[in-house]
Amino acid sequence: MNLTTRLRRRSAQAWTAYGRAASPSRELRRVLGHATRTPLSARVASTQLAFALQRPRAEALPAPLRDVLFTLGSDGRAAATWLVHSRPNSGRTIVHEIDGAGRLLAVVKIGDAADDALAHEAAVLSALAAGPARNGVGVLEIIDFERDSGRSALRTRLDVTGLVDPPYRWDRRTLLSAAHAIRSLQERLLQLPGTLLTNPVLSEPAVAAVGAAPAHGDFAPWNLFLLKRGDRATFAVVDFELAAQWPANWDATRLLVTACEEHRIRRRDIARAATVLGVRADDVVEYLDVQGQAQATPIDAPARRRILNYANLIFGAQGSH
């Protein structure tokens, strides 16, 4: 990832606070910094968070936001401070609702009325809530979802008890926890109606023959929270907009590729990480084919070469055994 891309992402993550001035709790710092990659970026994110919360732009929320948050169930009125940022690529507004002690109460995603991805996430979370829980993975709890002629809004909360300080070390133990979370989540998704997990990407001729299984769809570091409860480490997962049928082993492959692309897994450790996650070279090649169909912009040539190189490293190590 080049400097321009990093700066663009950092800008897109800028926060604006409203309401009462507050000091962020340690838990809130961990939540908002969970996707940071280095100790320096974690400190920067923590400093930015504290600065925003201690200097709210205004005591009152802007009227359009207030109308959405206060009519989306009763939980919106429990917050003392709101941390807001916009995502230009998706057209969404994300609101973190914070109590008077600086602790996170809930997160609200706000999109337009045609935001089918948000509606899909709400439907998946509702179905998961109705099914049996699994100890190996934590998932979002849906609080409210509303959709009208003007907008869509989804309020969720996540149990982050035992959340680990970022940045996470993507070592063997962490990868084993991720692999366990992937299996546990797939077991839960298997209980959902098949019609809920239809994936239009898999109807494309280039990928129609690929064997499919229920998956989160975007099981990447930025959607994962590492928890340690007692002696056991596990993951909680957010952002279920892409939950659907995907090629078998999709989530593990998605995690491996994105972690490598963000330099969370070093080149010399790629083959070992693939073995822990159960990812084969063929999975990475299939990922390239399907991801090219799934994302809005094509995978550029340098990225294709890097990802194919990951496949070659894995084949070289696994093929020799």
C-alpha cells in the first residue's frame, strides 16, 4: 500500500465529535484502533480519538443525524457523546454512540434508501441472533434497523470483553484462533436459509463452477477484534454485508491475502501462515478470479502479481511435502 493510499484512508477515517466532552476509555481506544498495523499507528489513532472527544464540534447533533439516531429505537438517547465520520466511497455515515464514561454503547451505520447491502447485513444478523451461538466466534448483536424512503440505518453492538491492545501480532496462535473463528462462523451460517446467502458473483461464468460454502465474505483484519478471555484467544467479527455463498475456504484465503497485502504477515511467514489457515495455492488463484468479479474496481496488475507470488510461495512450500 503506497503513501497516497494510506493518507487517503487516514483522511477517510477522520472523526468529528458532538455532545459532551469526554475522555475515551481504554476499551474505546482499543475498539477504534483495532485495525492499526504498527505501535506508531495505534498511538496516532489513540491521540486523534482523544483530541476529537475532548473538543466536540458542537453540543447538539446536526438535525439530520439527530432525527435518525433518536427515532431508531430508544437506545440513541442513552449516549452522551457521538463520534461521527463519513465514508465517501460508500456514501455512508458511521456513528459511534458513547456514554458519559467514554465507553462505546453502539455503532450506527446510515446509508441511503437504496442501500441493499445494509439491509442484507441486518437480515443476516437477525437470522444469526435467532440461531444457536458458538463459543469460537463473536458476532454483532443487532439492536435496530429501519429503512424508509429517505435512508437506511442499522444500530449494532459488540461484546468486546477482553479486547486485546492493538496492533495484533499475526503469529501462529493468533492465526489458529482465526481459523477456529472461521469454522465456528461457518457452522452458524450453515443454519441460515439458503435464499438469504445467494451471491450474484457466483453466477458469473468465470466462477460458476467453483464449489461454494457459506462465508462472511470480508474476513479481513479491519473487520476482526481479537479477544482474550482467560487463557483462550478468540475473534469477534463485524460487517456482514457480504455474508453469502463464496468459494470453499474463502474466508481463510481472504484473511491471508489481505494480511499479506497490508504487511501484517511477512513474506517469509506466508507459507507457514497458509498452512495454519488451511489455505492452498489453488485457493489463492481462485481468490484472484472471484475477487476480480466481486469488487467494483479491477485488481490492478501489481496487486495481481503480488497475490500470484503468494500462491507460488505456498505451492513451493506445500508442494515439497
